[in-house]
Amino acid sequence: MVRFRQTVRRMFPLLPVLALVGCAMDADLPPAPGSPSARLDDPAALDEMVSRLAQRGAHETALGFALRAAERAPGDVARWVRVHELAEVVGREDIAEMALGRIAALEPDHPLLAVARAAEALREGSPERAQAALDAIPPARRPAGYYRIRGLIAEWRGDGLAARMTYAEGLQRFPDDPGLIVNLALSYALAEDLAAANDLLSMLAERGPSLRQLALRNLVLAAMLAGDGEQARRLALEAGLTDAALAFYRAVAELDGPARARALITGRLPQPAAAPAPARPGGR
């Protein structure tokens, strides 16, 4: 546990989060011909800005430019996919859902829609329906989300090793996908390999403010699983987690086996077993 605590302390203090569509400094913008206003109306120039900003960890600002690029080329599915990816990174579920709706309107059989159906099925407690949705995706078109959900299905079934192998397979194709890194880290945490989980989350935390926030939230759970409630509370304060979220993580840490993973996937704790009904008079 010493290594875990030392690494967590190295992560303080939390960096300030950039505004969603805040102004990038001139140094952040790629050189391009024409006036600055012309660049902000050129989808190709905006795409380049998005890539550079995302590489520097400025995901909130990158999302703002990605939205602008997509709005100026509304029929381009790839730009809405980029909006969806960045919105997931910064935790803007409203923008992610909006982008998914645009993708559905432009390409009803897009793989991201199958991934969304699989995720919803798993949250509803049906790994079979989730797997069926994933099976509909052609191998060549499998996005990072395919591997995230497939790994969670394995966790649901109590096969953590298969889950970690799935995440590793996904990371071979999508080495920078934060969702795969987080899922792999949590799989290690659920398997009580807290050193591996901590290393992955700490590396993620160094990739910009949004990913730092994401890593911190998951380090709260890792601290709970390590039995370090005080460290979990410190991290929760740093990550801005509510008391209810902290209590949920504490309850998850008290579960055993696949019940932990299922609670994290569904966001719900298992219901206590109903008490047996009292016997009727006469033994009936």
C-alpha cells in the first residue's frame, strides 16, 4: 500500500480545468493561411486545431473547436464521431448524446450506435443482449467502445482475466483511448492488483486536466478497495465527488466477486434478498 499512497500524493495539486469553448492561445493554434476568423470557419483548419489541442491535453477546448467544425460540415459523420469521443472524455453526456443522434441520422448502422445499444443492455443487466449488439459490428469497423463493453461483459460474468485480455487487445488498436485504460485499471483493481491499477491511472492523470479528473475519480475507488478510506476522502475532495458517490464507492468495496463489477456497471447496489414469506396455518 505504500507505493499506492506515494503515487497518489505525487498527483497533487489538481490542475485548473479549461473552459469548454474557451479561447485557445495563439501558440495553441496551428499556422494556417488567412485571417484568424477565416481559420475558425474552415473545418479542415479546425480539425487540425482539435488534434493539436487534444494531444496537449486541452480536451475541453478541443471539444469546442470540434463542435464548431462539425456544425460547419454537418453532413460529415467523422466530425460528429470526434465530437462524441471528446464529449465522453470531458464527461459532457449531453453533447455526447447529441452527437450520437447526429450520427444516427447520417449513418443508422454506424458501429457507435451498436456500442450504445450494448452499453444500455448491460446497464439493464442483460449481458446476452449486449453481446448480441456487439456481434453485429463487422470486425474491421470495431471502435474502441466495442472492446470496452466486451471487457465489461467478461467482468459481469466473473472472468477478469478475459476482460483484461480484451482491453489489451483494444489498446493495441487504440493505444490512447482513455476508456480502455480506465477499464483495464479498474479490472486490475477488482482483481486486487492495486499497484497495476494505480500505475495506469497515474499515467492517465498526466495527460491533461480532463483525464486527470477521470483518473482521480477512479483512484477514489482504488483507495476504497485498498481499505484506505482517508485517502479515498482526500481524492474525492480533489475530484469533486459528492458524498453520495463516495458512499456508493464505499458500498461497492464491501461487495465480493462479480457483484462489485455489476454494481459499477449498472450504478446500482444489489438488492437484499427478500425474507421468506411466513408459512400459512395448516402448512399451506
